[in-house]
Amino acid sequence: MSWMASACGSGASAAADAEAMRPCAYFCKYTPLELLAACGFRPHLADAECAQFEQAEVRTHVNLCSHAKMLIETALAGGDMVLMDCCDSIRRAFDVLHVEDGEGGDRLLELVDLPHDESSCARMRFAEGLSALAATLVQRSGVPFSPAAFAKACESANGQVADLLPEEPFFAVMGARASDGLLDAIRSSLGAPVVDLTCGGNRTLPPLPEELRERCLAAEMCLAAGTEADRGQGDGDALFADCMDWYAHGLLMQIPCMRMADVARRRELTEHPDLVGVIYNTVKFCDFYGFDYIRLKEEAPLPILKIESDYRPQPPGQLSTRLEAFWESASGALGKGAVRAPSARGESRKAEMGEVAMEEALFAGIDSGSTSTNMVVIDESGEMVASAIVRTGPKASMGAEAALAAIKEQMGERASAIRRIFATGYGRGNISFADDAVTEITCHGRGAHAIAPQIRTIVDIGGQDSKVICLHEDGTVANFIMNDKCAAGTGRFLEAMARTLELSLPELAQAGQRWDQDLTISAMCTVFAESEVISLIADDHAHDDIVHGLNKSIASRTASMVARAKGEGPFMMTGGVARNRGVVAELERKLGASVFVGKDPDLCGALGAALLARESS
């Protein structure tokens, strides 16, 4: 590229004028942002969430990587974009957009080849690609390459990953690029700084060599003077080639993303002494990050939470439960317990119930779930003195008030001895009379340990999700997973199947224990399973056989979750579905071990919350 001949005149000043620069979207930390800035473009990160992928799914298919679909939606909204050729999904997105633009499109749409290693050949090939991109940028913007703007932009990006990290304990988001909305949700849920170390968030460059910097500034002075005089350091083409050679090396020398051939230097991120936990973000329909997560899980001695995003707004309930439970289990490294400092949330209850002078002190936990709201009251020794199970109804707050009213009716004036109430469950944030809130992950672990200290793995199947919680010997949470993306195998699933079979839930539980024909129901989606059940009914199969097939499906799915969590016995089952002996029996068969079910499996979470309330007093 002979940029010296085309650069004389006003190009340098135009490149330095931010208002005159063309906005250009990008997504990858290897994108040559400094080159874009030096050629009249203003790069901005494409990471906005989409309500739907309406246009992308018309032009491609629904199972394309969600990140690629977001990029298609962003590009179709208008504007320039530079993509890095890092995977098949990005290449597919480029092909879709290239076809959409047709020949002679006005906007800039470029796909830059990204080498997957740092060898000399890769560096040379990358430098050639950067040079070709620069020629296109200058042609599209009408702004010549500005060596001074390039040097300034490189200086701004100069640094080490350590410069991005706080000098205190912190959490890191790793894996796939996270949207601003997801990062904000993570930061609001964790009680420590959160650093974006994803494939787009830990971008750095080494210092521009001083000799090269001086040559860039000298060349800019010549351009400003309108002369092509020799600058004593070779001609403009040689300077540009030297810049691109250094620049290719600098970009490739970053902490490698997981698509690079050698990812050993990623340990600089995971072995930092102040890193206390990792939230690993995967993207729906992308296999790369799943493999990287498994590698990280094996190598890094850190608490790691895996989440999946699809560049659409996350359901706040499931996400906050996962994040807060992760903080509760990892907070020991921060010198904090799972229970936060006392709040003033319960003052309204105390004003209503009064502070009656009584010798005893009682503590309560309330578990606000999607189907039922359960409340437990314990004394100072941890013994249960009252409990209630009510339907949650249309609002969590209404279900909580009903549970509290039931407790008051049972206890009478003695209810005034309740000193603290902790809330848990999905509705925990909407219970005004609770003093504090803790996730059901921690509460089920604490409650199960109190009921049966030998338990090491809890299977909790509630109204809208399933959880597998692994415990340390002291009852603290070692690991957990949730199937928060689908209602398959949950109480809602069983309710839907009961309606289809025209059975009550108690009748469904009984039917599953006696059967003749061993049917298999392959669909786990509630809608598809319902269709399969309707077909079996039409084929005149007995209800007992159909219910047995449903129980097998739930047990198979649950046993797979136990295996993924590396759960070990002894096992315990909690939640409303634990009352279904057919499901429990099939789960025992799948696990090859007995599963303990307490007297009131619905109350385990509320009991754990009450115990934590007592411990915080």
C-alpha cells in the first residue's frame, strides 16, 4: 500500500477528528482497532442484546450460534462492521451479510483472517491481511492512514492484563463475550469487583517501539507540511510495512483466546492470587466454549459457575439464583459468610407483631417457590416448632403473607417470639417481612445437613426447576447445577402430564408404582412429551404404563444431572416431587443407590433458611 502518495493534504487531521470518523462495529479482541482509528473509523463493540433474532433466523437457521445471530441483527440495522475469521459461525454470518449487501454495497463489511498461532509464518500472513484491510479502509473512508493517529491509538492500548485487575479479591467473567446487560446483572449479584476477561474483554498491546513511534511522528509532520521528503528512516511504504509487522505480532501476543492453538498463557488469568471465582459464560449453540470450560474446570483450583447466554435478556429469577448461590459458596475466600449483614427489611413485621417480652427466641425461614410457599419456625436448639405449606398463587408476596398467617394461627401469641426471618426461593426478594434473603441452593444444603449430616448430594425437584447440590462434610455447598432453561422433569411437567391423563397428582404418583408394559417416553420437552402421551393414550396404553414411562424419563434426566455435577452418595431428594414414590424409585434404579426422602421434603429449604436466621442472630 503506497499510503504516502495518497496521504498528503488533510487526511491526517480528518483521522484525528473523532466527530468525522465513521463508526464501525467489531466483536473480537484481535480486531485491529488501532488501524481502524488511523484510517478514519471509530470502532465500537457489538454486544447489544436482542429481543428476538427475527431477521437473522429468516436468513440462516435457528441453531446458528446466538452470538453470530446477534452480529447479523446488528449489521442489518446498518453501519460498518469488521469481523475476525475465528470460527465457522462467524464465517456463516459474514456470508449472510455479504449476500445481503450484494455487489457494490456502500458500507464496509470485512472478514479478516485470524491465524490460530503466534509463529513467524502466522505473523507474516496476519501482517499481509492487515495491509490489505488498510487499503480497503482508506478507500472506503477517504481518509489516508495517519501514522500519528496509529501511534497514539497503540499507546492508549498499551498495557498488561494485570493493569485491568483490581488490587483486591475479585471475580472474573471468562469464556464467551458477555453483553453489557449480562455483565451488569453479574456485578449487581456478587459482593466483590467483577472483571471482564472474556474473549473480547482483556485486550492489551505491548508498547510501540520508541524508534517506530518517532518515525510515525516524523512522517506525520511531513504529511502536515505537504511534502514527501525523505525522513531518514526509509520511505512511507517501508514505515507502514514495519508498523504492520510489529502490529501483527502485538495483536497475536495477547493472552490467547480459547480458539488459539496454544492456550497455556491463559493461566496468567486463572492463577492470579486475588482471583476468587470464575463465572464462565457459554453461548447457546456454540461447542467451543463447552470444551474450554471442561479444561478450565480440570485445571483451575477455583470455584467456577457455568452460565449460558444467547444474547437475549436473561430471565432474572434463574440468573440471580445461580449468581447469588455462587457468591454464597465462594464468599469464604472474601472473608465473608454466606449471610449478609442484618438489614431493616423485617421492621414492618416487628411493628405489626410487636416485640413481646418472652424468654424464648424463635427463628423462621420461608421458601417462596413457583408452586408452593413453605414456612418453618425453629427454636434456639434448632427443633421445628411450626410449619406451613400453602399455594403461592399469582404473587409471591401473597403466598408469603398466607404462610405467615398460617404460622400465626398455629402459634398464637407465641409467634411474637420470632426474632428473625430469612427468605429463600425465587420469590425471596418480594417478601417484605423477611430480615434477609439467601438462595435456595445454600438453604437446601443447610437444611439437608441438619436432617441427615451424612448426605453428600441433594436432588431438589421443585415446581419450575431441578437442582443437584453437592455438599462438603460440613454441609456447605461444593458444587451445584440447575436446569433453569426448561421445565422438563419438574413439578410443572408432572402437573401437565396429570392434566393430560385426567389424574390428580396423588393419583399420578400412585399410578407410577404399578405397571405392566415398560414404555419409554423419549421427549423431555413438556409440549412434545404431552403430544407423545396423547399418542400413547390413543394407542390404548394403560395409564400405569404411561406414568411409569414418564417417571423413567424424569429419572434419566435427573441422573444425568447428578453425573454432570459429579454427585456422590449418600443421596437425598427434596422438593415436592420427592413425594412421588414412582419417580424416587426410578431415580434409585438409575443411580444404583438408595435415595433418602425426609418426612417433609417440601420444607428442607425453609428449614435451612430458619437455621441461617438463627446463626445470624
